[in-house]
Amino acid sequence: MRVEFLRANVAGELRSLMTFDKKVFGPDAFDRAMWQEMDAWWMVVDGVKAGCAAFEGDVGFDRHGEPVREKGTLYIATTGVLPRLQGRGLGRLMKAWQVAWAQSHKYRRIVTNHRASNAGIIAMNKAFGFRRIGRIKGYYSAPDEDAISMELVLRK
Ligand SMILES: CC(C)(COP(=O)(O)OP(=O)(O)OC[C@H]1O[C@@H](n2cnc3c(N)ncnc32)[C@H](O)[C@@H]1OP(=O)(O)O)[C@@H](O)C(=O)NCCC(=O)NCCS
């Protein structure tokens, strides 16, 4: 299996990113404006766009879930694998790549927010050493749900 992580050209590939996101996240998919603020990466497996990740650098969150500028914090906004390719270890590979990317770009910590019911990603993050740092009331809509905020400290 050949796995590559390729930087997406967000402006040029907006439609393709949004279509992919819709397939993975349905109603939680990001809108155009949100995509335009992020760095996006494709995980290409044997020539197929199997996964997508999006980051925002130097961004953290206050306790109300509002983004704040926070030097040295990498916000992982999305981690997604195509439904038909889930459960084969690709999410784990992508998470390992994200952590390595943050380390090599000298980030001090990673933060991420997930639906409280998303047991899969919360368990996977814990396996990588992330810890829960808070719960943000009503962060998600349709359906309304709290977010669990998690962080991984890379260096003190
Ligand atoms: C979350 C996601 C990225 C994981 O990718 P994946 O390729 O399916 O995951 P993997 O096959 O690499 O599994 C990684 C680990 O996830 C954990 N996991 C997955 N589903 C789980 C569940 N329902 N409950 C508990 N743990 C679960 C396991 O620890 C698993 O490791 P294992 O091999 O020891 O079982 C993928 O399922 C996905 O895109 N889901 C929809 C989008 C989403 O919710 N993204 C996260 C929020 S940004």
C-alpha cells in the first residue's frame, strides 16, 4: 500500500474538498468560508484520495468554543476517511502523520474538538496521548451537541 500526504490547493480544489467533506461528515461538513481559512491535506492511498485533514496554525479555543490566536498551537479542524475505506487503519495513519507534522513544524501542542458522541475519534486520540481538556456546550448543531475538546502537548 502506497500512502502519500499531499497539500491541497484550497482555492483551486475547493469544490473537490467540499464534496469529499460532505461524503465523510454529511451535515457537519465545513462551508466555503471555513475551508478558505485552513491548510488542507489529502491522504492518497494507492492513487485514491482516501482521506483529508485540515489544520489552522496558531489557533486555540476559549472556554466558550470561540477561536483565539494562540502561538504554538495547531488546531486540527478535520480528520476524515472515506466511509468505504474506514476501519482499515487509515485514520490511525493519518493521526500519526498529523502528530509528526505538528512536531516537525515546531508546534507546542495540538487541539481538536469532536462531537461528544464520536467515540471512535475520541478513543483514537486517547491512544495517541491526547487528553480531554473541556466540554463546549452546544458547539454543534443539527443535531445540537456539545464538543469534547482535546489536546496533545508536544513540548512544555
Ligand atoms: C474517525 C476516522 C478518521 C477514523 O478512521 P478509520 O480509518 O476508520 O480508523 P482506523 O481504522 O485507523 O481505526 C483507528 C482506531 O479508532 C478507534 N475506533 C474507531 N472506531 C471506534 C469506535 N466506534 N469506538 C471506539 N474506538 C474506535 C480504535 O481505537 C481504532 O483502533 P483499533 O485498530 O485498535 O481498533 C474515520 O472513521 C472517519 O473519517 N469518521 C468520520 C469523520 C469523523 O468523525 N472524523 C473525526 C472528527 S474530525
